Amino acid sequence: MRKSCLILFAAAALVSANANAWGDLGHRVTALIAYRHLTPSARTTLDALLAGDSDTLTGPDFASRATWADKYRNAHRETAAWHFVDIEIDAPDMAAACFHFPALGGALAGAGPAKDCVVNKIDEFAAELTNATTPRAERLLALKFLIHFIGDLHQPLHAADHHDRGGNCVLLAALQGQATNLHAYWDVDVVEALGHSPEQIAEKLDAGLSGAEAKKGSGGRAADWAMESFEIARRDAYALHDLPTCRHRGAVALSADYAAQARKDAATQLLKAGLRMAAVLNQALGAS
Ligand SMILES: [Zn+2]
């Protein structure tokens, strides 16, 4: 009895931990793709930065460090809102969703206001990482937030909302995989459907990509990526007969067509996140 309670508790903890971001699998995939596209000098600088990190929240390797910000959030709730930008699908307003892009006023980005969004934090942490005079500890923090947040922003339900906490309040009528709500379905289930390991999924998504496609896919800035994610969410993630909200709860059934489109979107978004992460890191670390 006690053991089964513990197992249930552990399972519930796992589901809730997964309910706020691409699961660890998605973040590992984006990091592995990014690493393949780093220049030799960016790779050397990155490896040296990570080698100086003694944090035990995750493993020390780059793919594990891409999951660090989710673990850090558990004891640092002031960073929770930095993982998403809730642009409302019925009244899109990125500035409002970003709390009007609060300025740091000289503070380090890692100590910035809790009310901020993933778009602003990506820009802030990228600037800190690029600046070689940033204090070493902050530069490492900037790197770890950045390699997580670029992934998060490419999960469509991290850039869109329908008064449902980005799909967290929308229950699934039938379990597809381990997810019980729409947000977790896009975080975890669609990624798990792409392959059996992060290495294999990264290899599959990256293989066959031409140099021109990689260059084209890696362009733009965080605000552009947010709107792209938002449009995918509006078009596909919220393509449902009913749109329950946190106030008017309900469950939705996902059709086979919906699931197929979701997997296609996830594959495209994970690849773009990886390419864009590489572009940001090459720019920030390539010359230092
Ligand atoms: Zn996250």
C-alpha cells in the first residue's frame, strides 16, 4: 500500500514536472541539434564554460544542461514566468504578455523581475553571454537559461494562451501517451512519438538538411520566433471543436489528423530551435 502510494506520488510528480515545458526529451533533442551546428571556436568556448560548472541539478553535459532551468525553477519560482509568453489567441498582444518588456536597470538578467517573458529573457541572456565582461557566474547562468528558453519558445503552447494556462487547464478525453492535458501532450507525447532516444531523434531531424536550409531556418530574433510559435498554436494546437478554459473546464478529444499535424509541427519546431540555438551561440561565443 505504502509502496503503491509512493509510486503514484512519483508518477504524479513526473507528470506535473513535465507540464511546463518541452519535456527533458525535447530539450535534449534541441541541444543535440544545436551542438552539431556550432563552429569549432564556439564549441571550445561553450565546453570550457560548462566545464567550470559544478551544479548538481543536472548532468554536466550540454544536452543535460539544456534541461537545467526546469529543475532550477522548482526552488526558484521567481523564474517560472520566464519560460513562456502567453499571447492570447483571441486578442494577441505580445507587449502585454511580456509585461511590457521590463528593463533591467543595471541589474543582472538572472536577478531580473519575476514578471517577464521568455522573449525578453532570451534577448537579455544572449546579450550577457555575448559580453565577455559579464561576471563569469552570470555568464554561465545566461548560457543555461538561454539553451533552455530557446527550446521552450518553440513549443507552440509556450507562446499562446486561451485563458487556459497555455493548454494546462484543457484535459484530454482519452490518454494518448502519459499526458493528461493539452499542454503536456505538446510537451511530451508528440516528441516521444518522433523516436526512441534524443540522439536518434536529433539525428533523424538534422539528417538531409542542406546548408541553405540550415541557414534559412536559423534566422530571425526571439520576437519573430514567438509569433511563429503563436501562429502554429492558433492554427493547429487550438484546432479543436471546444476550447475549454481554466474557468470553464472540459476535456477534448484529439483526432488522428490532429495528432499527425502535432507531430509534424513538433519535428519542425525542434529542428528550428536547434538551428537557432546554434546561431545564437555561434554569435555569442564564436569570437571570444
Ligand atoms: Zn521550461
